[in-house]
Amino acid sequence: MMVTPLSLTTDSGDDGSLVLKATGELDLSNVDAFSEAVAEARAAASDLQLRVDLSDVDYLDSGAISVLFAHANAIQVVVNPILMPVLTISGLTEVATVKPASK
């Protein structure tokens, strides 16, 4: 199985939050790395809000959505606008703060 290219970086946001930025595609081949990165960033953020920046992600599968659901109470998600419909249909927008990125 080929691994889909995915880059994950963690940095401080302008507002003092911790930002986990994903670039590429999120699918079965790399969802474990994404899950680990979110868990580690949440632990590092402690009391701070964790922003998961998916503005440079063009595709995510149900596994990636499940990871977001698992952390919904402690994350803010910024997504590529093309992903808003799938996140709305999945119900994630009902349990987490999900905003389209301004491109």
C-alpha cells in the first residue's frame, strides 16, 4: 500500500493557540500519523485551544473525520472550503467549531 503524501507541523498561532497544520490528503494510509499528531498536539496545548488547520487538505476520508470527532470537544478546525459539505453532513460541525479557511 502506498502512503499518500501528508505533512504535519505544529506551531504557535497568532492568538496564542497551538496550531497543527496538515498539508496533503488524509486517508487510510496516513490516518494513524494524523491521529498521533492530534493527540500529541492536544497534550502539548494543555489548557490552550488546539486549532487543526486543514486549509491545505484537498481530501479526507472517514478515518480522518473520526479522528476529528474523537477530539471535537477540544479543537477548532479550519478547513479548505471544499471540505465544508462533507464535514457538515458528517455532523462534525454540530460538535466542534469548524470554519472555512479564507483563501
